[in-house]
Amino acid sequence: MHLTFFGSSLVSSYWNGAATYYRGLIRALHALGHQVTFCEPDAYDRQKNRDLAQDPSYARVIVYTTEAERDALMEQAFAESDWVIKCSGVGVWDAELEEAVSSRAGGTVMTAFLDVDAPATLGRIAADENDPARACIPRYDHIFTYGGGPPVVAEYERWGARVCTPIYNALDPDEHRPVEGVAIEYDLLFMGNRLPDREARVEEFFFRAARLCPEHKFLLGGEGWGWKNDMPANVTSLGHVPTARHNAVNASARLVLNIHRDSMVQNGWSPATRMFEAAGAASCQVTDEWRGIEDFFAPGEEILVAARAEDVARIVRETGDDDARRIGQAGRRRALADHTYTQRARQMDAILRTPVESAV
């Protein structure tokens, strides 16, 4: 089938954490035989900071700049596609795109909303009775989310969704893998952009843990942290880390920390893309505590769980190289067995094919 996505960016991960998810899922959908077009706006300097120098072989990428180009692409999408899929968080003209796609649901072209930040989306529409997404949700033929589990599914159904299915983040074995020959220089790594609804948790789980462990070396990657003027002395900041460098940066630390956004923790079942990426690199991961973690990795065996900064500090002090390697390798085995993008794409493929075949 021909699938057209309207999303933030496939070619740039600059201020765009969803890029890894889009790439893994769309590459796997292409491998299953689907033709994919990805439409993205020229916004937020992403085109100036591309980390895919060439467009990928698994998707046709179309960059648009004006409203006229946007509208023409929408007409083209409905003329040539079997499914048109609006992703959340495009960053410009989100409401207009959602109205354009959802209003054509129920026709010969199927429509879907792919929510890459479902807890935030649902929180926003619950707080604003005039949010235009309220009217769009019941129209779509399908709602997909990349996280959230039972609470998010129930909430989307409460807002009238016909059907809602989580398609979780995953591992791309070709992209996320161990790197040999990289020396371990740091005790704990955290990679993530500075975001308002995660900053307090980063302060607790990363910066306060660093202050509790002044004898250990902490590494920070991501945009926005250069503005922080009270960085602990034992923290090294890298700034933006292109996805091509993620494996090597993961390998440079004994432990890799994942810190989730407030809304994801509140809903649970929302593993960040970075968790599977780090698992692919066989990194020993430490995650902040949230409901549903055991559905993805076994705590204490395939991942370590921390409820506060003191737990992170204890893990840094007590987890030796051998234990870190054992846990990291166990996490990689679990990810390869249960959490690859091929498996996620097969789940989505079964849904994409069913309505079309039923209609025939």
C-alpha cells in the first residue's frame, strides 16, 4: 500500500526526538512492501541541521514551506495513498493538518492519527474545551500512539476514538548496536533535550545524583542545557548529539540513564525511544520508575530502576563493570527478542491491511 505521513521530520533529529521512531517504523513498513511518503515542514532549523545527508531509500521525503504547498501536498496524498497519517507535534499548522485529514475519514482513503506524545495531547485537550482536536478524534479511522498503554487507550476511547492501538518504540538492530573499541570514560550518561515538563525530573535524577557523587563522572547530551548556569562540576555537556553518534556515546559510559517526561510517568507504559536505542547498544540502563516497565524489561535483570536521586547515586557507586555488562547484554537480548521495529511494523501492518481488504 501507499502510506503518506505528515510529521515533524524524518531527516533531522534536531529538536525532534521522534525522528528515531519514525525512521525505525517506516523503514520496517517499507521492508514489508509498503510505499511511504513523508511530508515535513521546513521549520525550527531542522533542514539546516539534518543528520541524514541524503533522503532515505525507504521513503520519499517532501519538504514544504508555505500553506499553498501544504494544501497541494494534502490533495496529492489523498489522490495517491491508501492511508494518510497525521502525526502529532509537527510544530506548524498542526490544527489545520488534523482537520484536513480527519474530515476525509470514512472514504476510500483511510485516515489515522499517530500520536508520538499521547499523554501530553490528552492532557492538553482535557484542559481546553475549545481544542480543535476534540472534534477530530472521533473521525479518524484509527488512532495510533507510540506509548501510553491501557490508560491512554481508555482516554482516547473516552474522547470518541473508533479504535486506539499503541505501537511502541523499538529497536532497529541495524542502527542500534554495540560499538567495539570505545573506552568507558564516564560513569553515567543522560541524553535528552531540555523540556519544561521533564526539567524537574532531570534536576532530580541526573543533576542531584551528580552532586551526590562528586567523585564520579557524568555525561549530558541534548539541546538546551547550555543555558543552565549551575551545572555540577563533574558533569560534561556535549550539546546536540546526532543520531549517528548515539551508539558511540552510549558506549562511552558505564551506565545510561533514561528520564521520562511528567505526563509519561503519570500514564505509565511510555518507554522513551532512547530506552530501546540504548538496549540495542547493550548499555546497562537505569530508568526512573513508572508503571508498566516490567512489560518491557525485567527490573534488576535487564534494567535498573530508580525512584529518586539517592537510588541513582547508589547504582552509580555499586554497579561494577561486570554487572553493568551482564545487565546490558540481557537488555539487548530482550529487545532483540520482543522489541524490534520489524515486530512493531508487523503489528501495524495487520491493522493497515484489514480495513482495505475488508472494504474490497
